[in-house]
Amino acid sequence: MNLEQKLKDLNITLPKAPDPVGAYVAFKKVGNLLYISGQLPIDLDGNIIKGTIGKDLNLEDGKKASKLCALNIVSQAKKAMDGNLDKIKSCVKITGFVNSSDDFIEQPQIINSASETLAAIFGDNGKHTRAAVSVNTLPLGIAVEIDAIFEI
């Protein structure tokens, strides 16, 4: 299936692929792999979800942030593939970092939102391995950061 049509069918508008906020590249192709640097939870209007899950933010806020990270990952992948998402064969792995309080233990449920988003877009090829990691802070105070590896 044409993935651009799939995005339309899912009523998904991808955000503009954000520029890196440091001394690194947003993506890098190595052989048949595409590495996407950690993406932030930035919406279509440029708003960033910031805060600590379990303190300033709740589980649903974390899920929303995770989905936004996934959409920014797809946006970077599209940019890396010169606008053609159909060049992506599969999502291999994502790593999700959740800015969470010491007593918050539902990081997997938060990263599920990104996993479900990628599976909705790419179908079975969007299913991947992953890690969901708790951290006590993230760059810019963001709630969630996720990186990805795709097969191309």
C-alpha cells in the first residue's frame, strides 16, 4: 500500500521534520539501515510537551508525547527517503526515554503509543523490538524522547 495514502486514511498529518538541537544529524543511512536520532514530542504548531510523568504530567500526557515522537520519527524517515516512505521496508527497533518520577513504573504503556502508531502506519512492517527506559530528566525538559532504526 502507498504509505502517503495510508497516512491520509488514518487522518494523520506529519509534522515538519525538526532540525537537530545539537551537534548531530537527524538521520543517517548505513548500509540498509536508517538511524533516526531521538525525536521530541513536537506537535504541528511547534508546541513541545515538557514535564515529568508522574509529577507534572499523567499517563495520558505521556502517551500523547510518545505518539508525537513517533510522528516526528516518520517525518524524519520521509525526509531521509527523499519524500518516499515506501522505500522503508520495516521498523527494526525503537528506544523510548520517559522523563518520569521515581515511583512511576508505566513507561511501557507510554511507549506503546509510539509502537501502536508505527504499526498503524507501516502495518506488520511497523512492528519492532524496543526498550522503554525511565530517566530523571531529558533535554529541554521534554517528557519523552524516542529514537528509531529502520530497514531500507
